Amino acid sequence: MTNVSLYTLEDVLHPRSVAILGASRASHKWGNVAAKQLIAGGFPGDIYLINPSVPEVLGRQTYPNLRAVPGHVDLAIVATAFNYVESSVDDCIAKGVKGIVIITAGFSETGPEGRKREEALVARCREHGIRVLGSNCMGLYVHRSKLNALGMVFPLPVGPIGLVSQSGNLGMYFYAQAHLDGLGFNTFLSVGNAADVRLPEYIQYLADDPETKVIASYIEAINEATLKEVTHEMHARGNYKPVVIFLSGATEVGVRASLAHTGTISQVRPDHDTSLLGSGVVRVVRSDELFPVAQALATQPPTPAGGKRIAIVSDGGGSGVASGDAAIRAGLEVPILSDETQQELRKLMPARATSTNPIDVAGAADEDPLSFAWLTEVCLKDPEVDGVIITGLLGGYRWLLSEDLGPREEAAARELGRLVREYHKPVLVQTIYARHDIPALKLLREEGVPYYESIEITCRAMAALSEVGQFLAEK
């Protein structure tokens, strides 16, 4: 067969019917967990369980092989032992499936021979238009199609982020962060060896997905030129969405480990590599930055024209100093504010306060936590300020000083959300109480204002908003 059109990811990820090859009665096996989740998740189409050894799994009839299935099958998920993968793919081709997710490992990550076998499988599938996801992956989750075919059970909080991960473990880590932080994902595409479908195509799919606002990815190799083509095409079509990637291979050890993990052949890209700046793709270099940065990109506007000038509003000298250092390290600017802005700030603070930037409120928040919002508005009004970071104790005043301050903190949270909407500039909050269950912080979350425990991560998230703003300004 030649000149066959390839099925799209829209075809593959929104199937009318799914078959799990390697469905199992053993509760710890991938083929049992995924089948259980697919059924429990309310997938609306037909589900076929394939196992030649037993007549039923999970109380459902099994079929000895895919060819024995009476109905049409759009998506096949292969979780068999390695020796049965190739015959399973033969069955998939004969059955006319649109996509195959190969969970089974043992291909390109094992060396040249495994790579050849993987490439041959993909080539045969492509002759029939069939797309291959994986191999060596942990499945996928697509909220829009109620398709949960993941081989492990963990919380799946729903939200505006689409995740593409070459690591199942790291994917679960990002979901665990989301579960704690109250913002979730709509998609988890575990790509494994990425033998056929690769990151640019996943990005294009998520760009067209109505539930996705931000695309996040852990990936072990990229092609900068291709990624830039994808973001420029997104922008030209009017559906650009920020992309944030945690890219491995910053060292020789990382490059070596990724080859063993997924067979990925990559080059060293040190932390200070700037090749993606201005591309519409934000690179983070730490695993604990990916979700917080995606959270900021999903909820806050980018800085105007990609500006880097940040005002820091601090209720303690140390927080202001540390935030100033972290902002500069993140590539932001912390300029001395104009005389006019400083005059307006001083009206709202005690005489001993510092108005230059970072701003040390010197007890103003102790008197009334709403001063955080008043001071933030003064800064946002200044055309020479592109965004505001609030740092310190917001949320904790009701514990530190008086329960009576709780409602004022909650009012401040609501007001900060309003200010972002009015001034179209980002506001991020760093608070030592980020891990605590506090009404004011819940309200911040409802208002779409992210808050973080780490000063450094807060500044990295603000820098990402500047990077996206720069990309949009240059279009």
C-alpha cells in the first residue's frame, strides 16, 4: 500500500471502541488496572478485552485475539508480553484499527536491534495509516473522550493543562502537584519511546483541543526548528497556547540515562541554553518548576509586550531581599520605581517603609492585609511596571495576629483577582503558608491568582509570563 493518509490524533484519541490486548485477571497487571479504569471512567464506546487463556476478565467476556472481536475497533492498546507484540500488531492491521498504544517495553531503549524492530513495526503500521503511540509507555488519559487507559491509579484532577510526558513517573508527579494545588490536567499522553507520534504532533493536537489552555511536557529530546514552526503555525492559525517543557539532557549523564530510558538519542543542552527564548516554548530546568509555571501560564496574562520590569511587594525585609535576588537570577528586572509611584505607595505605608523596589511595607499589612491589594494597584497603574510579585505571609495574618484579619485577607484575595482582570498584568503570590488550608488562599485560587511556597519558583513563573509576552509581541 502506498500514499495512504495517516490517521490524525483526533481520530486516535477519540475512539468509538477500544480493545485491550493483554487484559488480565491479576489485579497488579497493567492489563487489569487499565481495563478497570476504562470501564469505571465511563468510556461511552465498546470495550473489548483480549485474553486467549481465560473466558472472562472483570466479569466481561474476553476474546482470544483481536480478529475474533465482532465489532469495529478504533483503538488497540497492546499490553501483552514482548513476544506477542508483533503478532498483536498483525491483528491490529487486519482489523483496521486507527491507532495502537504499545505499552510493552523491549524496543529502542534496549539497543540497535530493538530499535530496528520498533522502526519496522511503525513502518508497517504507517502503510495502513495506523498511528503508533509508545512503545514503552504507560497509556493515556483524555478527559474529553472519557478515555482513561492508564496502567496505574492516581488522582486525575481536571483542569486547563494538557500534559505530554516521556516519563510515567514524572507524569504522576505533576498530577500529584495538581491534586494538591487545585488546578489540573485534561490530558495525559504518555509517549514512551515516541517511535511514531512525537512532541510536535501532540502539541498540534492540544492546540486544537478546546479544553486545553496550556501545553506542558517532559521530553528527552527536541528539534528547536520544528518546535518553532509549530508555535508559529499555532499563532498564524489564531490558536497559540503557551508551551512549557521540562527538557532532560542538561548533562552527559542525563543524555546517557535518556538513551537507556526511552532509546532517545539527544545532545547536551545545558541549563543556560537560550535557544528557545522568544520561540513561544518556555523551557524549565527543574522538575518542580513545570507544573507551577504551567499554572501561571494557564491563569495569568503574559506581561505587556514581554516586559521584565517587576515590582516586589514584601511584608518582610528578608522576603524582599531574597525575591529581588531570585528575580534577577530568573532574568527579570527590579527597577527603582518612579517618584510619582513611590509617593502613592508612601501614602499607604508607615514612614519607616521602603518604597523604592522591592517594597517593604513595614507593618502596613499587620494593620490591614488589604494593603497588599492597594499597594499592588499602585504598582499596576505604573506603565513602567509589567507585573507584581507579592511575597511573605499572606494568608497567615489571621493566625499570626488576629482572627479579625481573616476577612481582610479574603477581601485582599478577591481584590487581587479583580486587579489582574482590570490591568491585564500578572500578579503572583509567594507565601510561607502555601501548603496550609486557608480561606484567603482558596479565594486566590478561585480568582486565578497562583500562589507558591518557593520564592525562586514564583520568580521563574513570572519570567515565563514574560517569555510568552515577548513571543506574542514579536508576532
